[in-house]
Amino acid sequence: MPGNDARAAAALVLDALPDLPHVPELPDRGPWAQLAGRAAAVLVDLPAEWEGSAWRVSMRPGRDLRRAKALLSEDLDAVEDRFQGYQGPAKLQICGPLTLAAVLELRGGTAMISDPSAVADLAASLAEGLSEHLRDLRRRVPGAEWVVQVDEPALSSVTQGAIPRASGWGAIAAVESAEAGRLLRSLTSQLTEDAVPVAIHSCATEPDWEALTGGDHTERRAISIDLEVIDVAAAAPAMEEWLGAGGSLWLGVDPLAGGVEGEDPALDKLEAARSVLGIAPEDVAARIAITPSCGISGSADVAWASYAGVQRLMRRLRGDDPREGSEGYERGSR
């Protein structure tokens, strides 16, 4: 989300998304609040420091890690304050082990993904830290039923062997999709045992479905992809298999995309995907969720409009009367 005011962001999220609010992420505050920095703040017994261009494993915790932890704590304080009395589903996000290993460097400056033993240690540390993170959130917002979204924007690059070496010459060897799925499972299996629903997010143009689904449809409730970048026809067989096994899809679109008068590009993309997948309008709510495409930049008003936009699109996709609440929730209604 845009901005740097955690309390304002938490209030906006709860007001705009009363059915599934989330822990806001505010990356404008710098690397300490961005994807890898937030994950570094959660790791257990694996300190990292910001080296000016990347996070790197360190011997002991330093000021950058303390700053990352302080910003995460500030976010959770805001959620605790604004979500008081909330009952129902709520979502938190965490960087997945493959993406984190692709951006977190070993002390020599090479991406951790180059060392399988280091990646295994990282995945274990992340799983333990995420369990602690969840316990903290449950204590702060006892009425929430937490859903975990595992963000893996670099997953396809990892399994395609597209992560560059530190020298700039060549790329790190690809991780096999089955092994990537196993590493993801090391994070998600504990969540499944604790009855925590899990969604895996990829914003790649060619999602690695084998790694995303992990070969075990019981552990992952949803796969989140970005309709703005993928080839729906090419991905349709994998999506159909996922839906047939009982999973759901979170489809990212730009709800504010402009078109010629009378056209709605985001709705057109969603309708095309629904048609290809053979989902009837009455089944949409059980099989599909709509999200903004990756990240919301701009201002709080843009964030509000994006959230209202995806709710409008969901009503249209379900076949509800488009005039019914067509402008989304009225701001400040809660």
C-alpha cells in the first residue's frame, strides 16, 4: 500500500475490506519495510543486514535488522489498535522461501539460492518465525481467523535458472520445480496442521504450477496469479486441474484500468478467464476471489478506489445487479 502511516493504512483496510482485511505493508518506508526486509524481521536465528543494495546474512543482529523489526512491530501495533473487536477472516503476507533465497545474499555476496543447505536452513528459520508471527497476531487480534499469503514473485525465475550470479556472468543453476514445491511445503505444512488456510502468490508471466501447487492440493487453499501478465489460454489446463482438485484462484486485475466509454478492461479479462475455466456465475464466489494486481501505488485514495473496484468487479462477475452498490463501499461506513 502507498504511504508511511501504518495506523491510517490499517483503518483504511478494515473500512474498505470488511470481509477480509489484511495486515498492511508500506514499502515506501524503505528496504526495512519491503518484502525481503519484512521477512528478515521474522527469521529466527538467522540475522541479516542491509548492505546498500541487498540484504545479506550477518554474524549478529545490527541496526538495519532492528529497524526492520521496529517497523513490523509498528504495523502490528496499528492492526491491534484498529482491528479491536474484529471477528472473522483476516490475511497476512510473508515472503516465501524461494524468493527470499533469491534476494538474500550469503556473506560472500552470492544469492543464498545457490546453496541448497543454506536454503533449507532459511526455509526452516522462516517457518519457525512465521509460527511466532502468527501467535503474536492471534494474541493481538483474538477474534481474527488468519489466512496466510506466501508471496513468491521470484519463484519462476528460480526454477527457470534466471537468477544472476553476483559476478554478473551467467546465472545460478535452476532449482527443480519438485524441489521448489518441497521447500514451499516445508513452510505450508505446519500452517496446514494448525488449520491455517494458505494461498501462494506468483506474479510471474509464466507461473510454475508444479511448484505452486506442490503436488499436494490439501495444503494450499488458493493460488494467486496476475491476469494482467499471464496468458490465460496457456495456463488454463493447470488452472482447471487446480480448481478440479478443490482449490480456488485469486485473480489479480487492475480495477482502475481505463478503456473507451462503455468498456471495462478488468471485467473483460475476468469474464474471459471465467469462460475459459467453465465457471458458472453462481459458482464464482466459491471458486474465485478478485484482487488488485501486484501492489497499489499512488495514494490512499487510489488504494481505496482499487479495493472498491475489486468488489464492484466481483459483483459483476457473479451476475449481481450492476447497479446494486456499483460504487463500492462508502468510505468511512464502518
